[in-house]
Amino acid sequence: MKEKTFREVIAEAMSEEMRRDNSVYLMGEEVAQYNGAYKASKGLLKEFGSQRVIDTPISELGFSGIGIGSAMNGCRPIIEFMTFNFSLVAMDQIINNAAKIHYMSGGQWNIPIVFRGPTGFAGQLGATHSQSFESWYASCPGLKVVIPCNPYDAKGLLKSAIRDNNPVIFMESEQMYSDKMMIPDKEYIIPIGISDIKKVGTDISLVSFGKLIKLAMHIAKKLETENISVEVIDLRTIRPLDYNSILLSVQKTNRLIILEESWPFSSIGSEITYFIQKNAFDYLDAPINKITTLDTPSPYSSNLISYWFPNETKIIKSIKKSLYI
């Protein structure tokens, strides 16, 4: 075991898979000479050379298309976006090609490609650099969507994503790249599509993913001092979604809160809410509640951000409301 940062395990997962399989390569803006915008590809150019660690122009549509074409011809590309806000430029390639070629070719072509990079809010970066698009990508058949919450999960899930024969959207967080955790020396993978109960509880189920799991865990531990037992479920994978784990938890606690950092309309929480009311309505002792960002673009002002973004006060108030406290 050794303590490693989130950015270190991302680089480690990619390098291990590149050693294991010569068809794996990394391509994106500043991934080579600069070691990645967030140093998540540090050392890869030196080890694997410029044919497998490729710097690109600022043209997400172009290099995403090159990656998809190479995936059709036997490669396993990893395409890094400096931020998923920039992936909007490549949306045509991701949605109309990566997600559909296997289906439209009658299974003749697999598209084993990973699109990875930071997502979501990361401080005072303005409205166009502070967006969460997991529900957009998860709504498209043919794509898998993975959002880890810590370094251990990130490494195991990224290795699984690289080995997967389907296109995978792998979303990280700028605010987590320095997070540290003990990582096993021995190789491990984490299967895509299986959630993780980060904390067992009996009074209410709190479902979340990504960096908000840290906030969820902090609140769950804080509420223990008030004899409130919160079960924290980390989805880890948005698509495929582990519906059964959420269902089993709600059948036990009889209450559900979904916490995410995207906008409220058409969110992941909306899908989960529909599923639970359809399959576990009689188990619910209180209405399901969603906690998201406000339904506006991200503000730049720090005092507005604290109101716009999910915070401890809002979440605790929502939990107690569900418990009729």
C-alpha cells in the first residue's frame, strides 16, 4: 500500500493499461509535453513516446473523431478533454458516432474508447466552465458514464473503462486531483455498473456520486451525533445505473434524498425518483427530495456560489425534513 493522489492514480491506471496492451494510447491537449493540464498524464510521454501520447491542437471535434476512427480499426484510445465543458465541441462525434456505430453496423464494429477529463464546478471559473453534463451523456444509449469519488475507485474504474469494448465517458473533478488515499500495490479493477455503500445507515438513504460524496460522508458522520443514521450510496457509475442497490436501501430506510451538482431539470435524480416511486412507492414514509445546484448558470461571485451550490445547511435541513424533525 502507498498513499497516492487522484492525479497520480489516473496516470498510473493509464500507464498500466498501456503496458498491458499496445493498442492503448492517450490523445488530447497538453497531455504529452506538459504532462497534462492537471498533471494527470505525468511521465507517460517519457515512457511511451510521442506515437502513443499525442498532443493535439485545440480541436475537440477533430481529435475525438480521429480517436473513434482508430477505435474502429483496433486501437483503444483514451481521449482527454481539458474540461468536459469543451466536450460540447465534440458532441457530434460522441453522440452520433461513438455511441451509435456498434448499433448501426449490426455489431460489426466495437468502439472501445474512453473520453476522460474534469467535470462540474471547480471554483470561480464562470458559467461556461462550471457545468455538469453527466445526465446529457447518460441519456444517450450506447455510452457508459463513470464518475469516481476518490483515488481508489478512480484507478479501478478507469482500468475497467479502458478494457471495455464500449465508449465510456469518464468524469473526474479538478477539485479532487490532489486528494490522497492508500492504494494497493497489487493490480485491481472495479466493475462498471456497481454502486458502493460508503456508509451503512438505517434512517434515510442519501444517494450521490463524484466529489459530493465527500460532503455526504461529512454530513452523515455529523448527524450521527444527533442519533440520525444516514446510509450513503455512491453510484460510481451513472450509466449503467445500479438501480437495485438504491431500491434495497430505500426498502430498508423508507426515505430517499438524491444529491448531485447538476441542474434540477432532467437530472440523474429525476430518473432515480421515477424509478423508486414506480417500484418502491409503498415503502416510502416521506417524499423523495432532490438537492442540486439552482436552476441557473453558475455564478462567479463567491457569495452567490455558496447559495447556488449544494451545501451542508441545505442537505441537513432536507434530511431532517424527510425525518419530520
